[in-house]
Amino acid sequence: MIKVLKNLSPYKWIVWGVVALVFAQSMAELFLPTLMADIIDNGVVKGNIPYIWEIGGWMLLVSAIGAVASVFASFYSSKAAMGLGRDLRQKVFKHVGQFSLQEFDEVGTASLITRTTNDINQIQQVTIMMLRMVISAPIMLVGGIIMAVSKDAKLSLVIIGAMPVLVIAVMLILKYGIPLFQQVQKRLDGLNLVVRENLTGIRVIRAFNRETEEKARLQKANRELADVSIRVNKVMAFMMPTMMLVMNMTVVAVIWFGGIRISNGAMQIGDLMAFIQYVMMIMFALLMASFMFVMIPRAAVSAKRINEVLEMQPAFKDDGTAKADRSRGTLEFENVTFHYPGAEEPALSNISFTAKPGEITALIGGTGSGKTTLVNLVPRFYEASSGTIRVNGVDIREASQQEVRSKIGFVPQKSVLFTGTIAENIRFGKQDASDQEMKQAASTAQATEFIDQIKGGYTAPIEQGGSNLSGGQKQRLSIARALIRKPDLYIFDDSFSALDFKTDAKLRRALKDETKNATVLLVAQRVSTVVDADRIIVLEKGKMVGMGTHKELLESNKVYREIALSQLSEEEIA
Amino acid sequence: MSQMGPPHGGASMPPQKAKDFKGTFRRLVSYLKPRRKKLAAVFLVAILSTVFTIIGPKIMGMAITELFEGAYGQLQGAPGAGIDFGVIGQLLALLAGLYVFSSLFSYIQQYMMSTVAQDTVYDLRQDVNKKLEKLPLKYFDGRANGETLSRMTNDIDTIGSTLQQSLTQFITSIVTIIGIFVMMLTISPLLTLIAVVTLPLSLFVIGPILKKSQKYFASQQKNLGHLNGHVEEMYTGHQVVKAFGHEAKSNEQFDAVNEELYNAGRKAQFISGIIMPMMTLIGNLSYVLISIVGGILVTQRAISIGDIQAFITYSKQFTQPITQTANIANIVQSTIAAAERVFELLDEEEEVKEVTTSVLERAKGAVAFRDVDFGYGNELLIEKMNIDVSPGQTVAIVGPTGAGKTTLINLLMRFYELNAGRILIDGLDSRDMSRHELRQNFGMVLQDTWLFNGTIRDNIAYGKTGATEEQVRDAAKAAHADHFIRTLPDGYDTILNQEVSNISQGQKQLLTIARAILADPPIMILDEATSSVDTRTEIFIQKAMSELMDGRTSFVIAHRLSTIKDADLILVMDQGKVIEQGTHQQLLDKDGFYADLYQSQFTAKLAV
């Protein structure tokens, strides 16, 4: 928490200003009852009406000063808190931008998103609360006690007696209440889960005639939530009545003991009335302070999550300077081994191969065999543990990441598109591409047909995540995006899976012309997509268990044969 | 829950408006009816508690007057004068008693209300729950699941917290306003005038501020949405952003949105932050005026000194219920809007009523379409379709992805109603039997597996209510799933987590096959697609599937040529329509879409 709040340092003068303003405002607030006591004791009791007017004027001035102070306090506290939020967000976003896939895997994308958005919002919200109310609470508390003591030190003992009662009561309620609140959240999540399962699985539920059982499950989740909600509300029902009771009883005690003091001539009536008001102020300040105890732990959790991100350092540096253009259209792996951090077994071991311009290198193997890991090493999303990878004849560690990646046309397994138009998404690969280039790329990717059918054509909007397109359409745009770069190296990570076989075949034919001077690295699930590759690498558990053409492997390689047999019938293989 | 948080600045998002406020309100009230006695009791104690609170300051004032007069007399040296602690003691005892009862009643009120509110919420959720079962598939396909989910959780939650807090708050606020007004009047009409005059003043000042702040809050919310969207896109697309060197542009965009958010947020927070000081200033203004005027009145003996104390307390308590009722107006608005969304769901058109003139225990598996017309909207996708499938035969459904193959499932299982024509199972019209019986005869293994958060055993046993342990294991064995299940640390007791990410995609598919095997239906609907499945698991899946098809009538969404070639009937679909049907040879001879499809698939292989 403190570490995060250090980001307030650019605003430290503003924060001090806010503290000073809140102090001024609190002082004004505290001063009013004393002035009122003066009105009573010196004005009312003595019948001095001009004095009443005079002091009344002062009171107005004091409350005006208080109001002005708090308006400025509000202005500067908003500035500081929102500024903190803005700076933190920027810092986290830039920092995350430097992460390699390794860090993304470690924290999880969803978690990184919440940390950059919700967690920072939480901090921002709490900061503004703190600047506005929480700093005023101790000032009001201490100030109120000082004023009360100055009015009558002995009577203040009543307050001293009441304070622990209130604090203990609030703590007790919170002690029982907070775990219940957490349970409510948990059961709400539980209900959410069951409802979501029911909605997504509606066909299965109906197909298996399980409506009755599902209804019972929902009812159970519903009942559980209702029960714990009732319990938490019953506990929280103690909160306000208890606090009011303690406060009111304190006031009653103050009047009783104050009466005795007045009777002894130790106190004046106006002071007693002021005293009563101080009691209320002190109690409210305590209440505010108790909210602090609820708020700060919540914010501390967010702060911790943000710090974790900021403290995480990218696993490797980007400090190469060479140009990656020694021998274009080549890719070379030399004894490359890769460990995921903390993993016992290497995800890839001793991979070596060389691919020349115009060649297709295909990777095939089961899930977890390391195909995707291998292709992710090329654009340096991960750093190889040992060995050397050369793109265009240059060790990728000697060139900058930007330089290496600019030579690659990457088509990921999951087609990621961005909000914007279709044209913008294709141009993502080459920002200054002409219309001609864009249309050419779309046509090679077999996307022209559906783009022409969509209303708006190339200017048709794409929603977040491309949710308004089908899987196959997204895949084709993602391919066009890579094609438009005319890169030296193409990487297709199982990128044809959502295409039907007709489109698949057409696309493959069109690609052949396109990739004459480049090398292609292709991850495949199906044997039919790799049969005409120049080189098929069979991976199993991160090891190369075979390399050769379809024919060669079919004859010599057991693993490959097994895969092929499972997918093609005998006649098709031959 | 909001009652735990610190008090709000009074500014919030502009409330959503309900379309039919009155009707929705009445309907919501009808949910409270079964609890009307309790609710009446709640209102009664709420009123009592409030009344006691209101009387408090008056009695306190009397005690102070008593004190003052005694002390004043003492000061003047009047004979026998002094503070009468007997009277004060009595007054204070009364006061203490009032406070104790007020707190007690207030506790009872909240205690009872928690049951009333949550039971109402429970009832509402139950109604939605029951409704879900009756809704046709059309409803679920037609909208995002998140929307229905949000109605069932968030919207009902909103209603709950309004009932819990705002309803009684509303009652007590009204009682407080009236009560305080009356008490103030009895003390001094002149002072009351001062207190009341400041009210319109506060509305006058706060109103425009509130409006402005709502505007800024809306803009803050909008910018926050933009920012979240950008972050989400850039993080999920991180790999692509890097691969194409877009980091700088992404940062630039982020900074721009972030700056806008900062500006909107700063304004929103500032404006909402000055509401409180403005209220305090106006409050203080009336406080000062009351002190002055009250002081003068006391010197003229028009009121007693304790009355000033009482009056100050009253005027301080006066503004709170007023701002509260203003807030409640907004809360009620959004609650009614939430209730309306829930009621909309409850009023959705239900599935066509069942007719149960035919009884179909276990079908032999003959399926026939007779002049079937079907379309989701006005456009017919299927026109005059006629097919005949004998028991045990295999029908392959072929076509490009997204060709609408789910349509066929929707019709066979009667998830959707036909526009015209009949579907016959063993010669019986599928509409003449209960949906339950019809679906009992169908099994389904689709590519998007549906498993729930529970043990593997429960997930398999889903296929058959009351399945024994042995039956579950046998089914798993037949589905080639037994082996992998037993290699898991907890075996059949392994709990599939919420995202079902602790087993692989292929393993999930094996589980759904086991489930279908256990259910043992005479007719199967299968999807052969196995993407992101490793090759070995794929072999298992294929074996399991062909065993499953053996001896059953099967409708297969086919991806493997061998399946297609061996099928008794091929339905070729494109853009949601069945465009061709026949056997492999018939369709090749026809030289249409299918022939084209088939040939294009083979061109790649001819090169080998």
C-alpha cells in the first residue's frame, strides 16, 4: 500500500495542501460550537443582543472559510487522486508492454487486465476517500478532544469512557460481519457459476432430460445465498442502533455530570451545549476512522497485486543492434533447448534444422509436444535456454526484437483481431500499405469473397475480439495481416483449422506463389496439411523424433505413421 | 454491500428509466404480499423507532432548560434556588429509556427486514429459475448469456438491497421529516421558518451541481470503458501487437484515453466533492441564524435555552432525511428498471405446450422427415425436406464451417418448432410425444463439450440418473477414458474446476462420449470435429465414436472422408440450407456442390 502511495510523490505539495485545507476546514467546524457557547454564556445569559449579532457574524465568517477550504480541498484531492490513478495505469501498462510471454503466462492475461484496470481504480477511489474523509477523521478526533478538554477537562472523562465502548462494539460487529460478507460473495459466485453452466449447457441439459436436477441445483444455490444474506444483514442490523445508542447515552451522561459541574459553578451552560456537540463530532470521527479499517485492507490487496506486476522484471533484455538481413528468407535452429521457468523437463531439447527460401517446414506432433513453443521462440516471445536461432542468418539476440519481428509474418493459433475496420486490421501488418497491397493480401488469404459480401466491405467495423466474424473469417484476416508485410519468414501456428477444406486448398495454392522467396514455418494438426512440405519435423515431448518428407517419414518413422494412420484411410495415405 | 461503505457524496450515475413504471411497481409489490404482515410490523417498529428518536432532543432540551434555570437562579442568589437533580434525573432517565427503545426497535426493524428482503429475492430468483426451464432454445440462442445472467444476479441483487435498505429508509425519512417539522413548530414557528427557508436554497444550489456531476460521471464511465477495452485488447493480443511492432502505437492510444479519463474523472470527483461542503455551508448558515435568532428569543423569554439546543439538533437532523429521499428517488428508478428487466424475462414466450398422445419408450431408430419447412426468421432454410433413415443407418452432414449444421440438431431434438411438415420417429410424429420421451431417444456428442464444476464421476453419470459406479466405469472404459481418468491423482473423484481447464480438450470429448454411452440412446448425433486435440487422444476419440455409432441410427457432422463415403445418406449443407442429399456415388454423379467439395479436398493429395 505504502509503495503504491509513493507514486503520489509528484503530487506531494498538492497532498500537503489538501491536508492543510482539510485542517483549516476541520478547525472551522470545531470552532463553531465554541462561538455558540459564547453566544449563550455572554450574550443570552447576559441579555447582550449586539454581542449575539457580533459573534453570529464571526460564525458566518468561520463557516464560509470552512466551506472555501473544503471546495479547494476537493479540487486538489481530485487532482492528486486521479493523477495518481493516471500515472499508475500508465506505469503498469508500459511495464506490462515489456513483458515477454513468459510473464504473461506467469500472471495470466485476465489477471493482468484486472490489475491494470479494476485494482488501480480501487486505489484511486480509496485515495480520494482518504484525502477527503480519512485525514479529517483524526484531525476532528484530536481537535474535538482538545476542544472538549478545554471546555471541561473532568467532563471529558465521560468521552474517554465511551470511546472504547464504541470502538469495541464496531470491531465486534465487523469481526462477525466481514467473514459473512466474504461468504455472501462466494455464494453469489456459486450461483453465478450454476446459472452460467445452465445457460451454456442448455442443449445438453435438455438433451439429457436433466431439467429437474438442474432446477434443484439452482434452487440450492439460491437458498444458500439467501440464507447467508439474511445472516449477514442480521449481524449488520446491530451496527447503526448500537452506534446511535452509545452516542446518545454518552450525551445523556454528559448532561448529568455536566449538570453537577454547573451546579458546582465549575462550568457554564453554553459550554455544556458546546460540549454535547463535540461529543457528536468525536463519535462521528471515530465512525469514519472505523471505515478506514474496512477500506484500507481492501485497497491493500489491490496495491499488493499492482506491486507484484511492477516488481516483475522481463526475463531477458532487448539490447541487440545488428540488422537482420544477412541471408534473406532463411531460418536456422542450432541445438536449441528451452525450459519453461520452474519446469523440470525441457519443453524443447536440441532442436536443429535449417530452412532455405521457398521451403516449407512443417511441425507435427501431439498436444504438449512443443510445436507452439518452438514457433514462439522465433520472434523471441520466449528466450531459448541454450543454442542459437538465426533469422535471415542473424542470431536473434544480436538484433533488436523490433528488427527481428519486422522480418516475420506471424499468424497465431488464435486469430486475434482488434477494434477497428477490416482495412485497419489488415494494415496492422504494414501501416503504410496501399489499397492495392491490402486487396492483394486479402485476395491471397481468400478473404475477398466474404469481405465483399459484408456491408461496408473493407470499411466494415470489427468488434472487440472480432466477435462479429466467424472463426474462419477471423483466421483469413489474420493471415492477410501477415501477408501484407511480405516478410522473409512466415509462421503459421495451426492457422487453417477453422477453414473448410475447399478454402483451405485454395489458400494453400495461392500461398505458394506468395512465399517463393520466403521460408515458411507451419504448425499442423492434420497430416493432410503437411503432405507437400519440404521438411516435416515430428516432435514428441519436445524432442525431434523424425525429420523428412511425408514419404520418407511414412516409411521410416513410427510416430508419424501412427499419426497418419489415425487421420487418413489407407488409400488416402498411398 | 453499500451499507458498509462510507457515505457517498450523493452523486451517482444517472438512473436508468423504466418503461412502465406503474405496472412494474405494482408487480414488484405483489412479491411482497406474502410477507405483508411482517412488512407491516417492520413499518410499525420503524415508525416507533423514529418517533422516539425525534422526541429525544426535546426532552434533552427540557433537561438543559431545567439545568439552566436552576443554575441561573443560583447565580442570582434566589432563595432555595438550585438545580433540581430529581427532575433532571427523571428527564434523563426518560431520555435514556427512549434511546434504548429507539435503538432496539431500529434493530428489530433491520433484523426483520433482512428476512423479508432476502426471501423476496429468493422467490424472484426461483421464478426466474423455473422460467428458464420453460423457455425455448430460441430465447437462449437469440441473446448473450451474460444478459440473462445479469438479470438473474445483478438485477435481482439491486432489488434486494433496495428492499433491505432503501424501503425502510424511505419510511423513516418521511416520518423524520414530518416529525421534526412538527417538533420544530412547537418550539418556535419563527425558527422553523429559518430552518425551512434554507431548504429550497440547498435544492437550488445542489440541483445544478448534481446534474453537472452526473454528466461528468457518465463521461468518466464512458472513458473508463474505452480504457478497459483498450487494455483488454492489447493484453489479449499481446503476442500479435509485438509480432507486428505495434507497441508504440498502442502506448500512444493508451496515453490518450488515459488522459481523457483523468480529465473526466477529475471533474467528476471535484464536482461531487463540493456537494458535501455546500450542504455543510447551508447547514451552518441555518445553524448560525438559529443561534442568533434563538439567542435573541431567549433573552426575550420567548423560548427556553434548552429549546435552542433541541432546535439545533433538529435542524442538523433535518437535512439528512431530505437528501436521503432525493437519493431514494434515484434508487427507486433504477430498482424499477432492474425489476422490469427481470419481469421481461419472466414474460418471455414459453415453449409450445406438449401433447402426449403417442408413447415412445425406446425407439428402434427410424427417422423420417416429411415435407419439413424450417427457418429461424422469415427466410426458410429448409423447404419441403424429405428423408428416410432406417434403424442403424448413418447420415453424414457435410458442408463448410458455419453452414448451420446445428439446425438439424435443433429440429431433431425439438429445440425449435417446425414451420411446416412432420418429423417421424419410428413412424410417430415427434410433436405427439413429450419432449422428455423424445430426447431420451437421442444422444449428443458435440465439439463444444459441456461439463460442469463437479467430479468426473458426476459428469459421466449425467447421462443417466441413478447410474451405478460400475456402469460409470464401464461407460468410461468403452469411451477409452478410463485409463486417463485413473492416471489423475483423484481418479473418478477428480473435480473439474470452474473453467474445466484441468483436463485437455480431447479428454473432455472422451468424457462426453462416455456420458452418451452411459445414456445408451437409440439415435446419436455426433460431431466428428476434433480441433486442438493431440493425435493419440484423437485416435481414441475416433474409436470411441465408431463404437458409439455401431448399431444406432447416427447423424454425424462429418469431417472424415471415410465416414462420409460409408454413410447411407449424405446431407450437404451450405449457408444454413440443405442443398443436396444422396449417397456418395449419387452426389458425385450429380457433379454439384458436393462433387466440387470432394475434388478440392483431393487436389492437395494428388500432388503426393
